[in-house]
Amino acid sequence: MNRRSLLFIVIGLISIILVSSLIAYELGFIKSSGPSANSSGALWQRPIENFANSLAADDGKVFTTDNFDNLNCFDSQNGNPFGTEPEISILVH
């Protein structure tokens, strides 16, 4: 067997393995690994009304502010919002 034939066999086998792996993944036999299904690796994601221009985290909470100085507060573990009750107000000078 010459080199060219061996190269074609190796390329063919690699192609078969790649295609069968892709088919197995698409059919659900192979799951993606990682902490979450999110491709960015984030634990959670929440939509906010305006563009967030700052971010801070403390005491199990994540805080964001936007261009209109709105403050958003979320639970750091699951993304549930804090402080959405109307009686809560924050005044910062």
C-alpha cells in the first residue's frame, strides 16, 4: 500500500468519525459540557429595559445601572430581581 492510499484511508476515517459525532450530537446522544447550556458560560441572563453601563456584585446580589440612572438588582444565583416592590426607593446624591 503506498502513501497516497494510506492518506486517503486516514482522511476518510477521520471524516466518518466527525460526521457520526455531529449526527450523534444533533440527535441528543452527546450533550454539551459546561456549567450551563448557555454558550457564554453564564449562570443566568436577564433582559433589562435600557443599556447597562455599570455592573457591581456584593452580598449575593448583582447590581446594574443604565444611562438613565435606573438601578437594577438581581439575585446572583438565579437572576431573580430584587427591589421591584413600589415602596422601595433609592436616593443617591
